[in-house]
Amino acid sequence: MHPLIGNLDSLKISELENKINDLTRKYFSTQNFEVQQQIVMALDSYKSELSRRQQEEYNKMMVSRNKDLDKLINVN
């Protein structure tokens, strides 16, 4: 987690994606290695949060999916 990035819970998924795109663009526009390293740390924080949220959404979808189709396939 980047020390200057606060709580990311208040950001929407689209806002996280916008931040990632913006930081990626900034990473490639600078030649300063130290700045690039700071951007990488920030990117890791945003990507980690996005990944966590996507995993939560996937888990919710798997729990609430229609399980009737599972009964149609009987492999014996």
C-alpha cells in the first residue's frame, strides 16, 4: 500500500479503473526512475483494491447463481 493513498473503499470501480489508467499514462510519460517507482507503488495499491472487489463480486455471483442447471448434467 502506498503511504500517501488513503482509504479506497469510497471509490467506485470505474474511479479505480480511471486512476489506474491515469497513473499508467503518467508512468510512461516520465523518465525519472524515482517517480516511476512511486507510481508503481500507487498502481499496486489501486490494482490490489480493484482485484479484491472483482473477487468479491465473483464470489457473490457464484453463491447466488442458478443451481438448477447443475442437476441437468449427470455424469456417471
